[in-house]
Amino acid sequence: MTTIRAFAIDIDGTMTENGNGIIYLPALQNLRYLENLGFKVIYVTGRSSIEAFVLAIFGGTTKISVGENGGVITTGPNDHILLASKDECLKGLNILNSVIGNSVRIKNVINRMTEVVLERSFDIKLGQKILDDNNLDLYLNDSGYAYHINQNCVNKGAGLSKALEYLKISPANVVAIGDSETDLSIFDLCGYSIALSHSKKEVKDKADYVVSSGPGQGVVEAIDYLSLNYFLENKRNGNR
């Protein structure tokens, strides 16, 4: 493993301890400890970048976030880098409404800048076929929390790459921790990746290491694993 400078952390299913979005506080405490040691902690989420940025502020970690599955990087309360167009996603919504009808419902979420978020109330494969048949450069992404209409250029890896450019950190020096298929692009990007125990097989297969614990607790276990197998070894070698 190369020198670690930063951590890219998914939120839902990784930092949260249940399906209601409650943060597992020992995980947050450990991330703040990493920040105090000089590491960067970047939340990379399907939620809005604002939610992740607020979590960073109150949690005491690096004040930068990647939201909307990589569509937005937030570097300040009113400072956002947009990597996609919500107008294009709205075109997809209109097409889905015209073909499927009332089963396509917008989910009540914090406002998004580059995507449209829908209830998981229709056949996602049918929805994707409709988008493809209309030659729209869009895909439907199932986060387990909602369906997201995103442009094809959007994924967590692309958003994290832009955030790392901003921080002047190489992806090779980043550890990614996540649990879902939406995290595969950050696993591909980063120098090291850790999946949680409840992840699907394809996520575990892509990860460099899989912890035995699930949501929330898995982050604590991941940091403990790195402390025992990386941090102490580097300290003995005179590095961080």
C-alpha cells in the first residue's frame, strides 16, 4: 500500500447504522481522529453534497464533499462544482412520465443540482430501456434509497477525482470505504479499498479488503485494521 493521505467515505450503509440515516457516532469519532492526525476525510455520497458538507462541518472533518453520486463537489457553503446538467435529467423525467405515468414519483429530498431523485416505485429496467430508446445520455441508478436519474458522465469516481485535484492529492494515496455498487468507481480510482460485510458479492470482489462488520461498525473496524497493518508499520519506518 502506498502512503495514505486521505479517505473517501460513503455515507448511507457505511457511516449510518440503520436505514433512517442515523450516523454511527464511534465511526464519526474515528474519522475526526484521522483528521486530527493530518489525513483528509472526504464524504462521497448519493445524497446531496450539502448534506455531506454539513456532516463534515459538524463532524470536524475536511470541508469538502462529493454528492449526487459524483455530480457535485461542494467546497464551501455556496461554492459548488457541477459536473452535469439537471436540465438533461429533467428531460428524462418528462419522458418517463409520458410513458409510465403515475408510478414515476419524485422523492422528497434536499434539492439536487445535477440529478433527479425518484421513489423506487417502478421497474428500473423498463425505465432505463425507455431512456435508451429515446437516445438520452442518461442512466437510472438504484442507490437502495431511491432511483437517481444521472447523466452517463456522472459517477462517484469522477466526482472524487475532481475533489482530489482540488486538494492536490493523488488517488493512489486514498483509501475508499463503501458498501454498494455505486462505490465501485471509487474502488477503481483509489489506491486501496475496503468493503463492509453486508456488501454484495461484486462489491466485495472488487475491494482489497472486506471487514467482518456491517454499517457504521465496519468503518471503525476498517480504521482499526489500517492502524494495525499500515499506520504502525509506517511509524516504524519513519513515515506517517
